Amino acid sequence: MVCFAGALLCSLGGAVLLSRNYESRMEILVNRERLDPVVTTESTTQLPQMAPQVTEEEINSEVELLQSRDVLEKVVLACGLQNNNVSSWWLTKMLPGHGPDSAVSRAVEALDKQLKVKIVPMFWGVAFGWELATGYPWGFWKGGDYDQLKEGQERFVKKTAKIRKHANQLGIFLAHEIHPCTAAMCADDFNMLVEICDGDKCLTVNADPSHCWEGESWETRFLKVAPRVYACHVKNFVIRPNVPLRKMEGNWQKRAMQFVDIPSGDLNMTRYVELLVHTGYPQRYCQIMGAKTAPLVVEAESAYRDLDATSANAIQYVRDNLCFPLAAGSFEEGMGA
């Protein structure tokens, strides 16, 4: 009996000590598309409808769906997580009331505790009107009885108040991608949003260098918002010379600004990743998420290449060229000074 007990303990101990733990992360893009008018052969003055602002209820729905028991149970069963726990296996075999269903339940509870949704990449929509979004130098944005910029500021603060409040209650950071035709199209715009919202800590940035092609360099942009960079994209582009940037062209291949595969674009992606390190993004992300590394999220597009091939090429490039050990100290310290 003693020998059996000793063998049993040794087996359990060996199984626990030799088991390997792996960690993976993913991001889910929930994209609200533009609402286009019905196509018709008749004359119409109907303007394209813009999708409304994301509501508090929709954010709640997305978070709850990710953490719902149905979804977690499917993940547990698909990955066999109910069989990973050695003690659960022995309890299932030896004790009453510890069958397969209880093992699944315990695995679901364990997964639920580990699931974290803290940084949400997103866009703030056009809060200031399309006139301001054009950046047209002769726009009549302010007059005797109106001020579109001020009205837009008040609108943004009011319309986003509930969402920001709920995000703060959940400890979620809303990472806006500075982008043409959004509430913040450059670094100064984003800093203005932070200021009018009294420095709301949930207002953060999802860095994407591929949208810096109208006068503001990616380095200037992300240095200005450095303390607010909580997420990032790795993406590249080219500007075709002598082609108007604002040309109305339906064919993507004829447009001036082209998204391209990561290695061959105009941007030096290694310098971009170094800038992310300089802004403190990796440390900030790891602290919030309780992770050991911060992700470089690939978003590769091309008007010429197959999108799956473009993405695969981008992932390989990031893996082979942009993931490197960080310097532990200064250059002088490394040289023994």
C-alpha cells in the first residue's frame, strides 16, 4: 500500500513538473462599415450615410460575447483544456461527482480568470463634420453665430461620455487609430480630444504609421502622443509621384497612396519599431496586460498581391526582422564606459 501511494505521488509530481505551459494572444477587429445609399439609375441627391457612433451597449456586447460561457466552453472543448489538469484527471477517475462535465466547468472557470480585454483598438468617428475633415484651407468653419470646431468639441465630449465612463470602470483603454476622416486626424487633434475630456486616461492611441502621408511624419506624430500609445499596427505604404493624393479614382491600383507589403514600402519598419520602444509602448502594454512581451500586430494590404499571401509575407517579415532583444543599457555602458 505504501509503495502504491509512493508511486502515485511520484507519478503526479512528475506529470506536474514536466508539463509545459504556452501562452498566446489575439486581437479581434470589429469593423462597422459605411452605410452606402441604394444604387439606382435615377437621379438622386442622397448623400452617403455614415455609421453612427459606437454605443456603450455595443461595447458591453462585444466584451460579454468574448467572455460568455458558451464561447469559453467551446474553446475548452476544442483545445482539450479540460484534460490539461492532472488533478482533474485523477479526480474524474477516482472520486464520485467529479466527472467529465465538472472537469469542463473547472477549465471554463480557469480560462475565464485568465481572459483579459484591456486594450481595444478602435476609431472615434467624424465628430466635427465633413467640412473640417477635409482640411480645406478656405473652409468657412467659424462665423458670427457659429463655430464648427467648438461645436464639435462639445459634441465629442457629450456623445462619448457614457462610453468613456464605462471603459474606465472596466479598466479598458480605448486606442484610437489616428486616421483621415476621424475625430483625430493628426497628433494635435488627438491631444485636443484628451484636453477637452480633462485628460481622460481611457483615451489612448493605436499607432499605425501607414496613415502619415499628408504632411505629418510618423515620427512627429507618435512622439507627440508618446505617453498615450497603448497598441500598434505594423503596416507600410508608398506614395506614387506626380499623382494627386485627393484624386477621385475608383480603381485602387491608380490611386496615389498605396498600401503595400511590409518589406517594400516607403517606411523603414525597423526605425518604426524602435520608435515604439522609445514611446514606452512595450512596457506599458506588458504592465496593463500582465504579459512578458508586447505584440506587433500585422495589418498588411495590397492592391496587387493576394491578401492572404500579403499577410503571410508580413508575419514572416515581422518575425524575422522586427522581433529583437532590447538593449539592457546605454551604448556607453555596453562599451564598458
